[in-house]
Amino acid sequence: MLRFLVLALLVACAADDDPLRARPPADSPARIAFDLGLTEHLGRAEPVETTERNGATTYTFDPADGPVCMRGAPFRTSLRDEPGEDLLIFLQGGGACWSEFCLAVTTAPAGIPDVNVLDQTLPENPFADFDVVYVPYCDGSLFAGSNDLDDDGDGVPERLHHGLENVSAALTMAHRHFPTPRRVVLAGSSGGGFGTILASFLVRYVYPDVPLLVINDAGIGVARGNDPSFVDGLLDEFNARRFVPADCPECVGNGHITGFVRYFLDRDPNVRVAAISAWDDFVMGDLFLKLEPAEFRDALRTQSDALHDAHPDRYRRFFFAGRAHTALLGDPTGIVGRDLGSVELPPEALESLAELSLESLPTAHVGDARLETWLRALLADDLSGWTEVLEDPGPLPTSED
């Protein structure tokens, strides 16, 4: 018995010495992820292969260790080390997959793509000299899943939703390479934008004392306010219901997940959230959520209004008119990758994707307000330049638009 107690004490002390296992102070923003169990996969998986290419280091993980893509392909994450002290963690887009609908990327490529926000040569890229942690999205669960699903009942899981394991593996490598950044920018587009909502809690745990800027591009957290069972179903399929704080029934109770953003802003004074969206985002509103344009636009307005009203200096929006999807990428390969064979598409989505249009850092603007300038003001802590930019959405789109 004494031997067991000594061993337990040694394990507890070792955990306290490991920054990725330590128990943060009570009531600290970093404690939220710890208490919710979001930190359970940090430091658990070690890469089995390391490669260098074009200035990026790629780590590949053994699927048996936890990090894995939805259909069993290995998960990879890539890092780029620059002389500066700022860190960009970018969560890639790539759809989502649940029992009723599946449009998702199922592989994680090596290297860092040269889409806008990651392109060091792009003059309009405010993050060109940042250290980078690139997190591919290949598990279909918005970087939140930790579940295996056997859809056909043959005893072998077909859907491996290991998003939490994947992002945890990437953040483990991030902390080893960049343990003390001056500040952290967590950005994501589309599915990666949704991913930033829960990942914010985890990034705050890994980096408890630095300013955190969250840039959510086209994944604001709007879902189906008229059908709360939709979000409930996703939580169950991804095994993510356990990550809803007990004192936050509003995190999901209204059919959206924007309540998580409010919960985080309420408890972390050292975070700012930049929300970017088209008022009539075709991919989010029509394709994935299957909402009428008026429903999507109204939800986007009311949900983001509530966040801005609660934290006007720390939640601000850049919303532009039109049907475009994302503004940080500039290239569809930033969402679906270059290996089109790894993209699973339902038949009804093929024709819809022909309508896909994207904004970009060089082109996104509302009048004289340019997205690039707006993001630079955010980075400079210039609240007079980082203002609310809300374009008049104009007439609702019709089926011919």
C-alpha cells in the first residue's frame, strides 16, 4: 500500500513538472481546458517520421497512437521556424462528416501550402514573418472529435473522428518548438474556423500567459437555431458533448455553438476574436447547414451581435456582402487540398461546388476598408483601426444567384 502511494505521488509530481500535464491555477483561463478534459491527448503521441522540405518540418504520426485521418490515413502536421517571436497556428478547412451528410478531406499532406495566410511571398499577408504551425484537417469532426463510428455494423469503424487527438499532437509539437512566443494567433478557415472555437481553450492551456488572437474565417459558430437537435447530434457523433461546460447551458442550447465563444471571452481578458464572413456564405448556409438565405443571414447577425455587444473591444467583425466562402485562403485548394482523390463528396454536392467562390487577402474589402489593413490593425493593438466593418448585405440571394 505504501509503495502504491509513493508511486502515485511520484506520478503526480511528474505531471506537475510537465507543462502539458500541469494543473493550472483555479479560475485561470487555462484551467477551463484542463477541467473539461480537453488536454487528455497532449504529449501522448510521438511522431514516427520527420521530414524537411521547403523550409518546413513535417511530423507524421502512427495511426495506432491516436492521431489519424477519418479513413485511416496518417495524420501530419508541419512547422516553419522564423526569426520572429510571433506564432501563427492555422487550422485548415475541409468540410465535415456526420451520418446524414459527408463532404470531407481524408488525408493530411506534408508541408505547408502557399495559400494566402501561409504565403510568405504575398505582400498582403500580415503573417508572412510569423512562426507557423499548420494543422491539416482530415478527420471530419471540426477538430473536436474523439470517436470511432461503425456505420455499416460490420464491427469495423469506418469513421475515425480523431480531431482532438490531431490538434493535440500538433500543439504538442508546437510547444516543443515554440515554448515561449510573444503572442499567439490561432486562425482557421471554414471547418478550421469552427475548429478555433473549441481549440481556443486548448491553445490557452498550452500558452497560458501570452496574448491570444483568434481569427475565425467563415466558421463563426452559426448552425440551425430552429433545430437544436442538429448540434446535439454532432456532439454525440463526435463524442464532444463532454466538452460543454456544466455552467454553460447556452453554449449549445440555442442550436448554435457561438455560446462557447462568449464563455471564453467572459473568462479570458487576454484574448481578442476577429470574425470574418460573407453575409450569404453559400457553402456554410446552403450546402452544409441547408438554411434558407434569410435564416442564415439572420442567425449570423443575431449571434455575432450578441458577442460584439458583450465584448465590443474584443469581438469585432469584418462581414462583406455576397456568397463567397472564406477570405484567408484565396484558392480552393486551401479548403480541399491538391489531392482531389482524398475529398469525399456526396452526389448532390458536385453541382453545388461549381458555384464555389472565395475572397482573398488581396481582394477582400468593404468600401475603403481592406481586410489586410484590418488584420494589421488587430496585430498592432490599434483599436481605432480594428473597427467593426459591416457591409450592407443587400438583397437576399435567389436560387439563380
